[in-house]
Amino acid sequence: MKIFRSKKTLHDYVERQKEMGKKIGFAPTMGALHRGHISLYEAAAKENDLVFSSIFVNPTQFNNAGDLEKYPRNIENDLKMLEESAFVDAVYIPEVSDLYPDGLKSKTYDFEGLENEMEGKFRPGHFDGVGTVVEELLRQVKPDNAYFGEKDFQQLAIIKKLVQKLQLPVKIHGVKIYREENGLAMSSRNERLSPDQRKAAKVIHETLLKVNDWFRVLTLPEINLRVKDIFEDQRGMVLEYFQIADENTLKETDFFYRGHDYRAFIVVFVNDVRLIDNIHLD
Ligand code: AMP
């Protein structure tokens, strides 16, 4: 597996591969890798000649300095995981100046309202930070296909919009949420949970499965109330938001309209660890 620690060496390699007509698949990460990340590379390896990873903890997408500081980092372990997976051919570990030559600041994007829903409300500036880093990474790695997890479903929608608006020559693919055995969505943040908290946090996915059963049987206010009640009974957990939204607009729905796809979104704090999950409703 090749490792590139500068934009210049990456650029030369990418250009050579492009000249040879190699199809590149890419999935960016912030490191602290787990099996969920590897599932992106597994998908990429099926459809591309070369698979690229990147590891960069992007400061501009953190609206909370403490969260950025506590974000787990373990590059040696990450490289070992990527190597052992055998799906990844090259990994880019840029310096801040490779991605932000003019200093650490975000561009401002218009994602046609997608950025104002859910995470946009609770994490101001987050999606401008994500857009800025992903746009730059896509311009540098020049993939034919890029893979993003459905765990961050709103981010996936926003990146599709970014690529469409900027007409970047890349196809964006969503990859299903990879879960721990107890159903908890895998996340780098899970490392910050104690074993007991990790067990208890399975209630998040269990709640989403219940919501899927209640969908079309109960009314929306009834579902919202039941979800609230579940988390009021969980010690050490605080429900930040729960909402059922139209999958295309990401707007909270007031009613289930025929012919629309819906998805339930949830964010729960387990002490100070912010966990996110969602489920397609069928
Ligand atoms: P992150 O390192 O958290 O920025 O995530 C990098 C990419 O991996 C994003 O596209 C995430 O949506 C994706 N990802 C993270 N966790 C999972 C998971 N459990 N299942 C599928 N994709 C994931």
C-alpha cells in the first residue's frame, strides 16, 4: 500500500494512473478506522482498478473545540487496518496546508436547503467545513467513484449536491451502515464509550427498528412521543433530536404522503459522546 504525505507526490502518482486509464475509487475518512470504514473500501474494490483512502481530521467541520480535541487519532493502527484489509492501494495523509493553502477556513456553499436541516441546525458551519474538505480532496485524488456511508446520510446527500452543482466528474455512492453485533452503528466515537455504555447504546438502533414497526400504524406525534419516552428512561443518555424526514428533501414531514421515501434520524448523547444513526422506513 502506497502512502502519500504531500499533495505533490499524490498528484504525480494520480496523473500517471489516469494516463494508464486506471479507474480510481476513493473514500475519505477522519481516521480511527473501524470495520464500517473498511466496508466502503470493500465496495470500492469491486468497481475500480485502484482504491484510495485518505485520513485527515478536518478542523473546519467541528463546531465544538472539545469534540475536535477529543476526536480519537491512531494513524499507525489505521495504516495497519487498511493494509490488512487488502482492499486499499494507496492512502493520502495530507498536511493542513495541502488542503487549506490559504489558512484554515471554510468556503460557503448553497446546498439548496439540505444544509439547514437536522445536523445543520445543531452543528452550525459543519457542512461548509465538510464541503470545503471533500471538494478539495475530490479535486486532488480525482476519483471516478467516491464512497460515503449512509450513517452520515445528510452528509451523503450534501456531497451528491456538491458534485452536481460544481459538476465534478465523479460518481457518488452510498454504502449501508455497518453495525456492531448489538446493532450500534459503528463509529470512531464508540471508542470513547465504556463497555457498559457501549452495551446500553444498543437502544438507539433498537428504537429505530421500533419506529420502523410503528411507521404507518401510529401517527407522527405518537411516534415522536414514544421515542422521547424511551430516552427519558435511559440513564446517562440525552436525546438531542429525533425526526422523520423525506429522504430527498431531508425536511421533517408532518404526514406520510404516498410515493415518498422516509427515513428516521436520531442523535443521542451518551454522556458527552454524540452518537448518530438513521434508518430507511419501509
Ligand atoms: P468519518 O471517518 O467518521 O468521517 O467517516 C468516513 C466515512 O466513513 C464517511 O463516509 C462515513 O459515513 C463512513 N462511515 C463511518 N461509519 C460508518 C459505518 N458504521 N457504516 C458505514 N459507513 C460508515
